[in-house]
Amino acid sequence: MCFSAGASFTGGVIISVIGVATVLKVHKPSQIVFASIPLFFGFQQFVEGFVWLILQHPEYAQYKHLATSIYLVMAEVFWPIMVPLAVLCMEKDIKRRNFLWVFLTMGISLSLYYIFCLFTFSVTPQIMGYHIEYKDNFPNSLHLIAFAIYLIASITPLFISSIKRTHLLGILMSLSCLITLIFFTHYLTSVWCFFAALISAVIFWILQDAKKKYKAYR
């Protein structure tokens, strides 16, 4: 997250509280993955808070690789799978489900690529002003392709879903990515994850609305 370790930990607490409230809105097993997204982001913000502390205190340098790896696994490996899987679990329309399987397959393939990169190449986090830049030496020739697949796999399912208001979540995710690309290009991994974490609070609203309708039809 941008700003500081304190901001990351504070964001982690707030988002985790929202995450717990969101999980409590679950009324169908198919909603569990979707509802857990804010908790996922809350934990991710805590991890980046530790990355901040480690970078600011050289005596903890031995933990840098571990903390960085955990953060990047969550940001680059879990996220492209989590969104299409969460939407697929909730979707009832057969045609839409078939489309969602395509995006889940894309997400899994991309995650396997990032796992390979994380094991094969180095990533060096560094504080640049009020942000953390994760500098890597992943293959340049595949960088744009991988990023495009990342966006497609993690945003498009929100527009395919028939669940009410997931389209709004998709629009906000797209706008936050665009803003990050324009103003925070070198800190994309960190800053966009922060925006996504805040936006994931919309998931609470989506499930709250779904629960009200569920009770009304019972």
C-alpha cells in the first residue's frame, strides 16, 4: 500500500473488519469464495505493512524474501484465480458459466506462469517516496501479455456475471486500474492492490442486498 507501514496496517484492520461483516452475510455455500475476498485483501495489506517495516529496518532483512514472496503470491497468483472462481461459484446461468470457465482457465494458466517466475527470477522491493516498487526481472517479452491476461481474468468475469451489482464492481476495478496505470505506473502491484482492497467493500453491499432478497422470497 502507498504511504507507510502504519497506513497498511490500518487499512488491513479496516478491510478485515469489513471482510468479517461480509462473510456474515453469506447465506449460500456458493458465496463463500466471493465473500472472502475482502478478508483476503485485509491480510494482504497486513503483509505489505510488514514489507514496509522490513525495508525500513535493515536488522530484519532476513525476512524480506519471505514477506515479499507471500505478498506477490497473493497479488499475482491467487487473485487471477480468485475472481473468476468466486463468480463461477455463484453463477447459475449455464451459458455464462461456460464463459466463466474460460476465464478461470486463463487465470490458472497465468498463476502457474507467475509461480514459475517467482521461483526462477528475483524480485526486489524498494521504497520510492511513499510507495513500494517491486522490481523484478521477469521476461520482458511476456510482461505485457501476462498483464493483459491478468486484467482479463480478474475483471471480465464481473461483467459476465448475472449477479446484481457485480458490474459496478467491475467498473470500479477497471477505473482504479486505469488511474494506477496513469499516475502510479512503477508501483502498479502495490497501489492497484490497495485500490482493489478498498473497492472490495462493495462486495459487502452486493451480498447484503442478495441476503435481503433471499429472506424476502423465503
